[in-house]
Amino acid sequence: MNIAPNTVEAVSVVGPGRVALVSGGNRGIGLAVCEALARSGTRVYLGCRVPEEGAAAIARRGIAGATPLALQLTDPGSIEAAIARIAGESAGLDALVNNAGVSRGIRDAPGTEPMTKAREAFEVNFFGAWQLIQHALPLMRGRTGAHIVNVSSGHGCVAKVQGNNLGYRGSKAALNMLTLAFAHELAGTGIRINAMTPGWARTRLGGIGAPRTPEQGADTILWLLQGGGGHGGFYKDREPFPW
Ligand SMILES: NC(=O)c1ccc[n+]([C@@H]2O[C@H](COP(=O)([O-])OP(=O)(O)OC[C@H]3O[C@@H](n4cnc5c(N)ncnc54)[C@H](OP(=O)(O)O)[C@@H]3O)[C@@H](O)[C@H]2O)c1
């Protein structure tokens, strides 16, 4: 499902003059997104819980144009401070990538998954992303083609439910619902919002057995930011994916 895909101006927000914030930018798929954006000339805020780790990632990859930004999604004050810093340093925000995520219950069945794991998944993957959008939106209004990309998961797809990791699955299904709800709220504002799944990628979350590189996982995020897709959609490999 797409919300009014033909009435939304899908333009690229990648390149010089554009400003992006990527949560969880210090490693994995988020770092691959930051690197590609920075190399295109986009000014990138690399959201990270530990700024030193963000700075180290930037130095290791030699990414000019990326700035580490302290961002702890379970701390509302940290979210507020991160957005305030961008507001103080930039004219606005063109791209928000809600990439940070946790998945703790891969071996846990719904009957035994500890609530601490499930609650953490919802705090980061759902409430953290939601609150970041709420704070970022004022900076995105009026920016041509502004775009929010929510990094979801095939595990959030209700058509493909399996048993384990209910906290993670539920948080990503909720992130998909959030995408649709905001798509309705933002219709007509010129701000796009979409969800995507990167597929199974070799990161700390995905594990070493995954077939995709972080860069391959990042591809559809970058495609969306370059003007691909519609508004209120869910994508994998640049194609619509079932909710
Ligand atoms: N890899 C896959 O196979 C796969 C498949 C489907 C979906 N995804 C999704 O892709 C996204 C990126 O995952 P990844 O595979 O790149 O995982 P990753 O390498 O484990 O990276 C996760 C990122 O999220 C950050 N993070 C975790 N908790 C946070 C918090 N409370 N506040 C702020 N940042 C926090 C981490 O920061 P720290 O370094 O400080 O921990 C890290 O930067 C996630 O949303 C994930 O659900 C991944």
C-alpha cells in the first residue's frame, strides 16, 4: 500500500546543500548510509550513543563531511539536544534515517522472552524513532523533498510471522504502522515517509552468517533518499514489500 504516491514530489535529498541525520550511524548499515551520503556531498550527522565511536568510524573510513552527534534514543533529553544542535548549525534537515535498532530475543519464544528484551526493542525501534521524528519535523518543514526513512525488517511483516523474537517483530510491525500513520498526517506537506527492510546483512545485529554486506543493506535506503519510491510505502530491494 502506498499513500497517494502520485501526489508526492519524489526528489533527491542527496548531495551538496542537503542535510541528513542517521541514527545508529557508527556501525553496520547506518555507517554505510553515512559514508555514501557524505561522499555525495551531503552534510551528514552520524547519530551515535558514544560520540567517540562515531568519530573513530569517521576516521577509519576517511569520511569528510560527516559529524558525530550524540544520540541515545532511550533518553528524550538526548534526542532533544541532538535536534537542537542540528537546528543551531544547519538551515534545516532534509533526510532523517531511523536506522538504530536492537534485536535481543532471537532465541526466545513468545512464552519465555524476557520482558526486558521486548521493552528495549520497543523503546529503541519504535518509541525512539517516533520521538526523533516528532522533534525533527519542525526542521524538515519547507525543505523541498524532505524524506523520513524508517529502517524496518522483514520480521515486522505480519504476512510472514514466525515464533521467536516477538519483542523485535512487534516493534518493527509498530514502526510500519507508524510509517502509515505519519504518511497520512504528512500528506500534502511535501515531506515523504517510507519504511524499508535491508534484508539479512552482516552486522552485529545480523551476524556473520548473513549473505549481504552492510552496503547492500543500505542500498534501498539510499535509493529512497535519491528520489525512489512513493509515500507511505514499505520496500525491499527497491521494490514494494508486503506489510
Ligand atoms: N542486519 C540485518 O540483517 C538487518 C535485517 C533487517 C533489519 N535490520 C535493521 O537495520 C537497522 C540497522 O541494523 P544493523 O544491522 O546495522 O545493526 P548494528 O550493526 O547492530 O547497529 C545498530 C545500531 O543501532 C544503535 N543503537 C542501538 N541501541 C541504540 C539506542 N538506544 N540509541 C541509539 N542508537 C542505538 C547501535 O549503537 P551502539 O554501537 O552504540 O550499540 C548501532 O549503531 C536496525 O534497525 C535493524 O533492525 C537489520
